Amino acid sequence: MIADYMEGGLLDNIIDMFRHDKNLYAFVGELLTDERMRVRIGITALLESLNTEEPDNVRKAIPYILPLLQDQNPVLRGDAAYLIGLIGRGEDISALQKLLEDENENVRSIVNDAIRDIQSGERSH
């Protein structure tokens, strides 16, 4: 249902759902693997939006995003690295560092940016 709403462009409705039911963060990893581009972009927009309001709640998605760092698809590895850079903290850097030697140049670049984002966020707290 969340993916269908996302594909339909109902991001605001989904944001409200996540605000009211923190258990929905368990579906973030699965939604990132959806074949529909609009769903994957929507999940990124969802986390970007909620991260400004409820960063501690958004971190509940981390355990469901981390496994995607090992996915065969470099797009999923890159998306996962970006999101961990967005919502992650210092303890998440070690999972990202494993991809500093990734075969895909884009993934390596995203991972470097993600690590830098986490480090700069940690310093500002």
C-alpha cells in the first residue's frame, strides 16, 4: 500500500503515516528495492523530510537500509549509502567504509560523500 501511494504521488499522506506509526520504518529497505523509480525517489524524499523533524525516529530505518549496502545492484548500494549519510551517525561509518573500494565508481563517490556528511553532522552536534 505504501509503495502504491508513493507511486501515486501521495508523499504527504505517507509522511503523516510515518509520523503516527514508527513501525513503518521497518519497510524502508523493502521500498528502496521497489522496481518503480517513483517509489524509490519517494522514500528518499520521505526520509529527507522526516529527518529534519524527527531525526531519532528516522534512524529506526538504518537496520533495514544497511543490508542494501551489499546488494548486487550498484544503484541500490549507492541509494543506501546516500541515505545512511543522510540519517546515519558515527557508528554507521564502518559499514560505509567497506564500500570505499567498491567496483562501481559512483558508489565509491556516494560513500565518500556519505562519510563526510556523517562526520560533519557529528561535529555540529
